[in-house]
Amino acid sequence: MPSEIHLAFAHPSERSEATAPRAPLDRISLRNHIVEVEIGAFQAERGTTQRICFNVVVEVTPLPADLDDDVDRILSYDRVTEAIAHELSEERLNLLETLAERVAERILLEPQAVRAFVRIEKLDRGPGALGVEIVRARDQVASEVDSEERPHPRLMYLSNSAMDSANLTGWIDQMECRKRPLILCVGAHELATPQTGHKWTQRRIDLLAIEQNAWRLAAKDDRCVVVATRTELDWAMKNGQICVWAPSKIVLDAVDGPSAAPSDAVALAAWFAATFEAGEMIVIGAAVPDNPGGPLRAVDVEQTQL
């Protein structure tokens, strides 16, 4: 019988076999699937790609007797590689643990899947392979996977003059009473920000300047809560909370990030609106970008009816 130490370093297929339940289960496996991607929590891992290796075993219900060699009735290997590709394309991740959880959850959405063993290793971070391995069963994750359709929010971009307008509360009142969830976006304050002359550090500073202004807006109306992550935004949209977008994390973690610089705050907000499939974006007190790619209209800062 394999020792626990042996199983810890063996291929996930051996661990699957050693811990298999009494009922017979079939297994499909993906071995040494290498993808080059940007991932990692350290600053040195940003702006560069590295190789990560996937080894995945999926325990599946036995094939039906009347399979008739029909590929549509099995769990295809392609579904495993597609689950990996989908999660890598969703957003830039810091942790292999997060990626492994999401890959396992997506695989276990397949009706044939019973348990998933996912091992992911970084190949370029040292002399050996550094990684994590998890095992998840359908009954552990099925109730946690959110299959609800994400709502299509209404975005309102506020210039500094709009933020300081006596009409601010009225605009928020008008937008809050509508059916779609409301997300507010702002640019940087008019005060000068430090200039570094370095592209990537300047980007960080400019994003933080927007976040400082987001907190200034939150101080003007207690209904407005500053949020920074997809998880916070999803929860807020489903629970009727008015959000003020703090852009750093979502922008920096985006696989297909915005072409607009943080200094072009309206264009950045338009990218965010497209990313979150907003139903409408209203810009108050600023010019709209060319070809924003969605339903967008501008409102003068003195206009009170939206």
C-alpha cells in the first residue's frame, strides 16, 4: 500500500486510486499540461509570464452500457483544458490555490464528474517545481458555484465639478430608484499627483489617485461604499448596495486590460462598463470618449434630470 509521503508526491492519479470510494469510478487524466501565463503575488511576477504545469485527474461515473462510441455522452478531455483556459482568461490571479479551486469547481459542473484532483506547479520560480494540489468532490462545491447571471449595472461617472455640485444627492437619488444596480466612477482629484517618469510606477500612482477621490465621494453620501474586487462588486450588485469603484486591483489583475491610461478616467470607466456588461453609462460633467463601445450619454453638470 503506498505510503502517505509517496502519495503526496505521486501523480494525482495514484492519490485518486488510493482514496477511491467503494463504488467503482472511472478516471480521466491530463498530464503535464504547460501554459505560459502571468500569475503571482510578488511584484517581480507582474508584467511577465511564467510556465505553470497542470496535472488533473477527474473521477467520473462509469460509462453507460449503451455508450455506442458517442463522444457527446462522455466527459471529454477538452472540457478539462477548456476549464483551465476559461479560468486563466477571467482575471489575473495571485495564488495557485485560487486557480486550482476555480478549475476544480468548473470541472465539477460537468454532470459526469464526481471528484477532481488538481495539481498546479510553477516551473520558473526556482530550481524545482513549486505548486499546490487539491482534491474536491461534487458535494463540496456544487452549492458554492454561483450560476446566477450577473446583473447589468448602470454606471454614473462623476467629474470633480459634479462631485462638488449641490445636485449630487439628487442625481444619486434618481439613479438609485431605478432597477439596475448603481456603480459610481470618478477620476483623480484636480490636485497634482507625483510624477515618476516611469510608466508602470506612474500607472500605480494614477490609479491610487482615483481611489483617493473615490473615498472623497464616499464621504459625501453614506450610501456610497468604495469597492475594489470583483467579489465585492458582485455581492453589492445583487444586494442593492451603491458602489464607488476603486480601480487598482481590477485594472492590474485584468488579463485583457484597458488601453486607456488612468489619467483618461472616462475612457477607463467605459472599459470597466464594458467589462461588467453595464446596461448604461452616464457621464456628468465630462466629455465622453470616442467609440466607447456601449450605451453612453453625457449630462451637463448643471442638469438635474437624468
